[in-house]
Amino acid sequence: MTDLLYLPDADDVTTFEATVTEATPEYLVLDRTYFYPEGGGQPPDHGVVEWDGGHAEIDGVRKDHGDVRHEVASMAGEPPASGTAVEGRIDEQRRRALSRMHTAQHVISRVVLDEFGATTAGNQVYADRARIDFEPADFDAADLDRIEELSNAAIERDHAVTKENRPREQVEANVDEGRALLDMIPDHVDPLRVVAIEEFDMCPCGGTHADSLGELGGVEIRECTSKGADIDRIEFTLTAVE
């Protein structure tokens, strides 16, 4: 079992020490990790795992029955033996970009729910862009301008973003209808990791996030396309922080 050390609120840590529990030329399993495994619409972290006599470039991270497999893009030296001490170094720039983009997704999803009553049916974030599918939705140009305006207004208020574990019963009682797909989270998952933007939004989420909205810069909506009856996809990017 790999301990996910970035949870609930250490998603700013990008260097750590761990011990190998399994290693092949294709992947490494560690007893503990800060690498984010792909999930929830967020890609995995990239980085390096180093040990005495070798290192591995990591370009994929996935959960596997309680373990986390750090997928090897290339390896120098032989795979480390079980019990070997290693140092992990996550690509900090990529992590920060994904954290900013994922937090912006929460902001836009909140705005759209409040203004148009549309829920987030799916999302995918990348380091340089993101997309969100909303349902039911049929946005026009004025709607998109409004979404962008209100999202940037929230960012300008620089709300703090907190990440913490909360009892599932409490989350179910307090999360707004349409803001979380709780039925997709197995009943045995308790507590739930919650991302809360003060006085603005609260949503169970396992992804990495910024610590305040001021870190996001600004939202720019690039495109809106129909993905079927009553489903619109918004694609956006972020401007640099001034």
C-alpha cells in the first residue's frame, strides 16, 4: 500500500524520500509518494526517482489496487532492489501549472452552477489548458463573457483555498446540489478530501490545487462547442500571474 503524502493538504511538496517496494524496468512502486496519480480529470505528475547507482524518468503515475505505479520513461542502471532508499523529485513547474488549472476549473464550475444551474458533467485539465462539460447548457456569446467576467472577479478577490479531510456525512449535508458527484465515490470512502474556496465554493476532490485564487492569474475562455443534447463544452486557459 502506497501512502499518498500529498493528501490532504501537502500538494506543494515536490521532493521527498521513500523506499522501493517493487521495481521493474517498466515501473516503480514506493512505500510513500508525493507524485499525483492520474485521476479526476487531472493528468499524472512527471519527475525523477533517484537511487544510489541509478535513476528513472517518470512520465506516468497510476493507482493499482492500493499501490501507486510510477511508470518509467527511461532508466539509468538496473531496477533498484526492494528496500532501496530513493529520492523523488516532481516536475515543479508542471505540478504548479496543473494545480492552477484544476483550481480554475472549480471556479468556473461554481460560476456556471450559480448563474445557469448547469452541473459539471466532466472535465479534463492539462498544464496549458482545460475543458469542462456542462449539462444542461446552451451558452451564447454573452453567456461566455459573463462566465469569464465572474470567474475573473472571484480570482481578483484572492480567496484562500483549503484542502482537508471531512467526515462524509458532513460533506453530504453541506455540499450544494449539483456541485459534486457523490454517488460516484464508493460509500466506504470516509472521510472525504474536500477543496474549499472560502465564501465561494466547496467540493470533494482528490486533485492538486493552488493555495489561493490569486495564484491563477486570469481565465480566458477560448471556445465553446456542443457535445450533444443540452451539453456544452467550455475550453479555457489561464493568463500569467502579474
